[in-house]
Amino acid sequence: MRPIFTIVLFMLCSFLVLGQDTSKAEIFAGYSYGNYELFSAPPSILTSNTTTTVSSTSSARLGMSGWNSSAAVKMNRWFSFATDFSGYYSSSSAAASTTEAVTVSGCPSCRTQTSTSVNTFSPPKIHNFIFGPQVSYPAGKVRSFAQFLVGGEHVDTTRTTQIIGLGGLTLPTVVESQQVAQTGFAMAAGGGADFSIRHNLAWRLQADYLTSAAGLAQNHVRVSTGIVWRLGG
């Protein structure tokens, strides 16, 4: 993690220097709400002699509060390159259950075996560091923008899986606990609008769709709001 953040810090400083030289840069900082999908149920599986059917599922989603900051260097009136950082935290845990029924094909005497898995996540900490292009359209005191950012996400939580044997299974209840402290690819697509307060200050409303590969499910949403400080221009 330390080498990654060192590179990120170096890039951010470079962009800010470039922005000061060209007088076309802006810094954003504010509150952010993230709705994260911690677990999604697996699909049904069909093999040569068995059918595994997911008959009852629930997904674990958790609303988290945090912060969002970014710096953008304007290449021209419409196009910028943005660096984006955010962090999300919660004092609550989340749980999801999945019930699977396994049926053996061509065996009338075989009983359907059913098991239920309950996945519980301890209060997570999630940090994003993403970069990419931003396209904007200024119109009077409002500047709308769209962006597509890629980079990394670090997740820190504990996943506890409880497997309960039912109908036809004689296995006892199994409990497994796994520490999830992973860094993986992350992507964000979204946009928002800046509303001018004065010449060098604006108020931002922003929403993004997030996806990641750092030990969680794929579908997340964040909403951010805060102050934009414009450098030069």
C-alpha cells in the first residue's frame, strides 16, 4: 500500500503544480455517502450429473458515511484530468444468506441436499484512489461534468461464513472466519454539477456508480457534496 500512495501523492503534487502554472485547476473536498454491496448471491450451477439451485437469497448492502476529495487540472475549457480519493466507514455490520439445493440427476432415490450459508461482515473500512478524464460544460454560474475514473480500492473487514446443513445433509454447522484486507482494481463513472458561490468558490453535487475487485461484490453507489476551490482562471 505505501508505494501506491507514494505514487499517488507524487502525481497529485505534479498536477497541482501544473494547474498553478496554467491557472486552470480546482480542488474539491466534502462529505460523501456510499452504499456498498458487500455480498451478492451466486448463480445456479448445472454440471453433468448435479443441479445446484439457489432457491433463497439475500444480498448484503451497507450505507456508509465518509469523505471525498479530488484535484482536477484543466487541459482546456471542456476537458480535465482528475485525481480522486475517498474513504467510507461504518459502525454497523451486514449479513446475507444463501440457500442452495443440490439435486442428483437420474437418481430417483437420491434426496435433495439443502444447505444455507450466512455471511456476516464486520464494520468495514473502504478507501478509493482513482484517476481519469473529466468532461465539463460551463453554462453561466453552473458547470455540469461527467467523469470516468479507474484506479484502486482497499477494503478492510472480516467475513464470517456460517454453513448450516439441512434436508439430507448430516454435516454439523460450520463456521469460517476470514480477514478481508485486500487492494484491487476499482472504477467509477458518474458526474455532477458545480454551482458558483463567488469567483473562486463553488458548491458541488456529485453521484457515481462504483465497481471494484477487492473482495466485495460489484455494485456500489456514492453521492458527494462539498466545496470546490478554483485556482486561477
